[in-house]
Amino acid sequence: MARVYNFGAGPAVLPLEVLEEAQRELLDYQGSGMSILESSHRGKEYDAVHQEALVNLRRLLDLGEEHEILLLQGGASAQFAMLPMNLLPMGTTADYILTGAWAKKAVSEAKIVGKVHVAANTMAEVPARIPRSEELNLTPGAAYVHLTTNETIGGIQWKTIPKTEAPLAADMSSDILSCPRNYRQFACFYAGAQKNLGPSGLAVVAVRKDLLERCPSTVPLFFRYKTHAEEQSLYNTPSTFSIYLLMLTTRWMLRQGLDAICARNREKAAKIYAAIDGSSGFYRGTAAKDSRSDMNVTFRLPNEALEEKFVKESSKAGMKALKGHRSVGGIRASIYNAFPMEGVDALVGFMREFARVNG
Ligand SMILES: *Cc1c(COP(=O)(O)O)cnc(C)c1O
């Protein structure tokens, strides 16, 4: 079996152990004589999977009883809409911090639902960067303040989460559980699972219980957080196989320990940034240094022809999906939790050699 180094931004690399376990159990889940794919979401086999996924997430996120954790369909994009539907009633304003393409999508959906104030906007800046807390122009009495903890396309990440009067809401799709963080400081956060947690189509959502009542009665039942909270995310048929893989992935994370995962993530990112900074300008990072993401490392080469060559040759060497997002070009190395250190070492070696030959 030849596994490549998959630098894809999402769906992304999963831990090999998790894939192997899913493969072993695929036809006969723990002696039940059927696949977990074929099992009722009301049966005891699936129920144990579902409950363990929730328990593992609560442990890893270190959330207490004040938060509900929900497993919902529609990925993070559904949450761009669902969050304001639940938390932005008429007559209130939500503050959004505009740092890149994903924050912009969140703003577009929220504007359809209610009143939005852009509290800071660094979208057009080169290099990309996270605004400083004194740049935030927050609305007194805002319904919530929304930020994107890691901009997957721009390659920037919040290092310090700002303190806000209003409840804090966040899209954490591309850096959730990459490191320990005070997750309790967020009133609501969500993440599409396909970067750090499992397969696509599934979103992990955490919301403070005291906010569940905020949802206006004009919102259909299915789109209310409260509906799913009351049914432990079993209101309708959940995305059972995705949740099974999420359970295995969170089990893997608990075995590793979040501190160890975090240290490794930082080391991986630091190695690639060092290769960029040590290239005498051949590689140029696209993010401001203090905003650099540990999950998505973005950089440019002297010209687009060289970038194309870089992508082609790295692919031939077993390093896949290094092409930057189609909207911005360049190179992007996504190095989520499950991405191995050896893949980073291979990339750094390739970068050195490529710069030597083409510089
Ligand atoms: C990938 C991503 C999304 C979109 O997730 P979907 O599951 O495709 O809806 C949203 N926000 C961020 C930060 C992302 O990285």
C-alpha cells in the first residue's frame, strides 16, 4: 500500500489507525453481524458510538455543563446560517470580524438573517493578518461577536482570543482541537469535521445552554439548536458513519493527548516557516508573521510558472494537494493533527532542493 503525504485542506488526512480500525470493523461491527453503516441510529451499537463521540469531545474541549455539544449535518456552512437564525433576533446587531474568505461567507449568511456590523476588516490586506484587539470597533450590547479562529485559505490564525462584553461566537473549522484552548470562553462555536475531526458533512457545534431560548419562534424546529439539544443530536437520523469516524478520531486524540498533538502541530508549522524564512526570499509567506497559521502554511514562489512546477514535481514525489486555493493561487500546505511529521520533513527537503535548482 502506498499512502501519499496528503496536504489537502479538507477533506484532509485522517489518522491511519482510525482508517484501519474502520476497515477491520466495516462488515461486522463488534459481532453484531452488520456494518455500523447498516445499524439503526436507535440501536445499542450506534448509541454507544454516539455517546462516546459526545463524551470524548467534551473531555477534549474541556467543556462543563454550561455548554451543549451538538452533532449536526450540513458542515460549517450550514452553521453560517443556523447560528444567526438562533442567536440574532430582530432588533439586535451581531459584530463580525472580517479576516478572509470564510468570515466573509459567515457575514453573507448572517446579513440575510439580521443586522450585521463589521467590527474589523483586514480582508484586503497583504500580507494577510489578524486585527489587533484595539482595532475592533465593537457594538455595545451586540447579540454576539463572531470570528474565524483560523482562515484556511489565507493561512492566518488568532493567537490571542479577544475579550468581549458580548457573547463570543467562532468558526473553528480548521483549527478546532489542534491545541488546548479555553473553549469555555466561547458562547457558541462550530467546526466542519473534515479538517481535524473526521469526514465531511458533519459539524460539531457547542452552544451555551442559556442561549438556547434566544431563538425566535419563526425559526423552523429543525433549525433550532434547542431541538437538537433536547434530543442529544438524535432528533432525526444523524450522519451515523461520520459520527463513528469522529468517535474513533477523538479516541485517537485522547490516546495522544492534546498537549502532545499541539506541540507536534507547532513543530510541524515551525519547520515549514523556517524553510520559507531561510530561503533568501525564494519563498515568500503570504501571512504576517504574528498571524501565521499552524494549520495552513501559505506561501508564494517568484512566479506562477515556478509555482506550477513546484506543485507538479512535489506531486510526483508523493506530496499531494499543495496547490493553494483557487481564489488566491500560490502554495498551501495544510498540516492538521493527523498529518505526520515525516511528511513535513519531506516537504522541507523538497523545498530546499527546489529552491537550489530553480533559484
Ligand atoms: C472548510 C471550512 C468551512 C466550510 O466547511 P463545510 O463543511 O464545507 O461547510 C468553513 N469555515 C472554515 C474556516 C473552513 O475551513
